[in-house]
Amino acid sequence: MQDPRIRLLATVILSAAAWVSLAGAILSLIWWMIFGKAQTSIRTIRSLILILLVPVVMGLAAIWSGEDGFSYIIRITAILIIASWMYAGRYPGELLDVGVWLFGNKTGFDLGLIGELSMSSLEVLARETNRVSVAIRQKGKRLSPTMIPAVFSGVVIRQLQLAQERAVVLTLRGYTSGGTHCPVFVSPLKDRIAGAFCCAVLLFSLIAGDFFIISGSTFIV
């Protein structure tokens, strides 16, 4: 998907649809396979297991307590997959483009810049974590729970130092707030069709979920 506006909007709409009902989650996954071409930023099975570990545990706990934990697992899984699809398709500067397009060169520029710096920090954090893992394997060791605080505290401290360095650079260049930016978007027909279908997914999710059931029951009462 080439248009970041439609991609970000689709992420929000499909996540909402997946959260509202199980049918919405299933339809969101179908949309992802058709229009998103099953693209994801998750590269390994191990990463997928780690990402899904928390919702699976929470879902099993809900099942154990007599709640609908299966639906919870499917819905959270769909939300995480849609988020990974959005992240895999992003390009540097798209949050700044969308922010300026939505809110202008003052507020939008600030929000877009914050978003870009945050995404850049996440990418650097992922690379540093991968390097640490490689270094541990080269030493013939495994990452144990006792090593996690010592290893990742160094990574976090490095990120804080990098954030301070960026703040100093922006200050030295005279940045206070706002800026001038002229975003250009490419919005092909297939992106618009995909956006229209994600709106249909949300509508069907609301119909199939508890929203209209609760509203209808209230109206009848």
C-alpha cells in the first residue's frame, strides 16, 4: 500500500473492528491476506511466539475463569498482525507527511517529528537487541532471565543518551516548534478500494458484535 494516509487509517479501523467482535477479527485477517498480501514485520517463528505469548496466557486465564478467552486470543492476535503489517510497510518520514497533512505545519509538524523520532528509536533498539543476542551466541551462552536486567539496561541507557544527543542537535539548530514541510502522496485506485473494504469490515463488525445488540436491547426495554 503506497498511501500512508490510507494505511494508517486502515490500521486504526481494522484494529477497532477486531476489538469489537470475533467476526471483525476474522474479517480483518482476511483483509490483511488479500489487500495486505500477508505482509508482516515478524521475521521468525520465535518472534511470533514471543509476541503472542502474553495474549495467549491472558486468554487461557480467561478460559480457566469461565470467560470467552478464545475470542480474546483471536482478536488480540488480529490487532498485533495488523500493527506488524503497518510497520512493515512504513517508510522514513511518513508520520511527518501524515501529521503535516492532518494538522498543518505547526502542530502536525511537531507530532510528526515526535512520531518519527519514536519510530527511529524503536528501530535502533531492535538493532541493538539483535547485536546483543548475536554477541551472546558467539560467546557460547544463552540469554537467561538473570542476564536480562544487565543486558537491556545498557541498551535503554544508550537510547536515553541518543535521545539527549538529538535534543541538543535540534536546540543548536534553533528548533522551537513547527516547520515547513510539503508532503506528496501517491494514492492509486487499489489503495482506495482497500480503504473502502476496511470500512465495510468495521461496519460488519459492529453489526455482528455486541454494539447493536446492546443498543437494540436498550431500545426494546
